[in-house]
Amino acid sequence: MQTIKVRGVSGLLAYRVLARTVNTALLILVLLMAAATAARAEPVTIVVLGDSLTAGYGLDADDAFPARLQVALAADGVDAVVINAGVSGDTSAGGLSRLVWSMGDAPDLAIIELGANDALRGLAPDATYENLSAILQWLDDQRIPGLLAGMLAPPNMGEDYGRAFNAIFPALAANHGVPLYPFFLAGVIGEPRLLQDDGMHPTPEGVELIAAGILPFVVQALGAVVVN
């Protein structure tokens, strides 16, 4: 029987080499897929570093923002553990001071919700910017994806202050390349039925609205980590 030669190697030998190569490649692919599946089987971890809006001032623990975000993620098919790292009254400086231990064992995503108390106290916008910038830089250095929750200054602080403060969050997002949820209290502030008697902190219904609003941003920020 005549044997076909392929570049000096018999066709049969070439076929065997090719078959082994393909089988090896398939085995590697299967192993990689199995490893990825095993890794994704674990819930993603999200830490929310914030103030009373995160801590859940005036609310039961199950009604605080991190808890409601976890429920919203589950309803969207995302298995996640959302850790509440909120401290009532905290400023951006306070958040920076406790950043390292708040992050624990490198979460899959960090949501930064700080700045409201800076504005309420009339703190210098430049200082707020520097504190939040340091937080985002540390997250980047640790390879922890971040999502920045924006805040707006109260109108009674004046136009000049409001202009300077409100520009902080878009600038931070652009300079650090992180996604921005433009206004954490969107749809809630100014709506008495969604606010507690102090007119600043959301009711459980208000928190539900906040969680629903930020949910698509959180899912997108999680990226490849999330498996629906």
C-alpha cells in the first residue's frame, strides 16, 4: 500500500501527532472550564464603605442598603454577599482612615458611598476629593474593582460650594477610571414619603429604590466575576 508523505513524515504519523495535539488542547480547555466553574460557584463579595446611608440609620439591619442590594442581586441571578462597612456620621477622612481593615480579604467589588457628611459640614471640597482619591488609588493598587456612589451638596450650602463639591465625583471617576453612580439618593431626596422624619435618611421603601437604581451599575462593575 502506498503511503502518502507529508513533509517527510508519513500521513499516519502526522495524523497521530495531530490527534494527540487536539486531545491535549481539549483536555486543557475542559480543565480550564472546570476551574472557572468552580471559582464562579462561590458567591461574589462586595464591601460597601460608607456613612449612615450605608449603615442604615433608623432602620432594621435587614432594611439597610447593603442587605437590600444583596436581595436585589439575588433576584437578578447574582449570588453575592454584601458587607455593610457603613459608619453613621463618617466623612471621607473617616472612611479613608478605616479603609484597609474594612476591605478585609480583598472583595470582588468595593462600593464607596462617602461625602454626604463632608457637604453637610461644609468641609473643603478639595479635601474631600483628596480623601476619596486616596481610597480609589488604594483600591487600584490592591486590584480591587471600585464603584463610586456620587453625592450632591445640599442647596443651602450655596451655589459656589455646590458647584465645587458636585464636580468632585465625575472628576474622580474620570481620573481613576472607575464607574460612577451619579447620585446615591436619586429619586429619594425631596420625596417625603421615601424619607425619615429628618428629611435626609431613606425609609425602607427609599432604600429599595436606591438598591434598584444602582443595581445595573453593580452588575456591570462586577463584570466577568458575575454568573447569571
